Amino acid sequence: MRSLVIASAILLALDVVETDTITVSGITFCNKRRVEAEVTLWEQDRGQDSKIDPDDILASMKSSKQGAFEVSGSENEANGIEPYLTITHTCNVKEKGCKRTSLYPIPEKHIGGRYEMTYVSLDIVVEDDKEEC
Ligand SMILES: [Ca+2]
Ligand SMILES: [Ca+2]
């Protein structure tokens, strides 16, 4: 009887930790032209630089010469995943050799499905936008 109780407790715990999948797609633009860029799909934990529990990279790719990208990833997390996207690119940087990284939150309603960003204009400076030279 006791083992049955333990077994059902384990099943219950597994039920809470479910796998969430997210797919994000779009086309990267700069100055009205399609451009290549590095696209990374992250899952937020305690920040990219955290030593204890860093954010996880779920997928990473370079968009095509036509700017097309599609990244997909999944993770098990007790209270669901908090995915976001970063795009590293050279759109309107201060000088040659600099790179900008722009961060795009992924609305929760798209978790379990697809977030179609369609046209991603890298000219726009988003709230979390870093430039490194
Ligand atoms: Ca998380
Ligand atoms: Ca995580």
C-alpha cells in the first residue's frame, strides 16, 4: 500500500513538471533590406551571467541571407518556461566591428505554439538593446 502511495506521489509530481515547447519565426530586416543575424532562443532563469542558475539556451541559429529564421526549443520547468529571444546583428552600429544585441520578450500566450514575429526591423532600438565594440 505504501509503495502505491509513493508511486502516485511521484506521478503527481511528474504531472506538475511538464514540457513546454516554443517556436519563434520571422525575417530580420535592416534599412529596409533583409539581413543575416544571429538568433538565440533563451529560457529565463536567474540571468545570462548567473553562476547559480543561468538562463538556458534552447536553440541558436543564423538567419538566412534572406533573413529568415525559425528557432524551436522545449524545457521542463515546474512553473512553466519564460522564453525570450535575442538577436545579435550589425544594424546601425556606431562603427564597423560593433555588434548590437536586441532582446525580444515572447508573450506567454504563444508558449506551446508559435510566435510569428514576421518582419523584425533591427533598426528599432528595443528596451533591452546592448552594443559591444
Ligand atoms: Ca525559467
Ligand atoms: Ca531553465
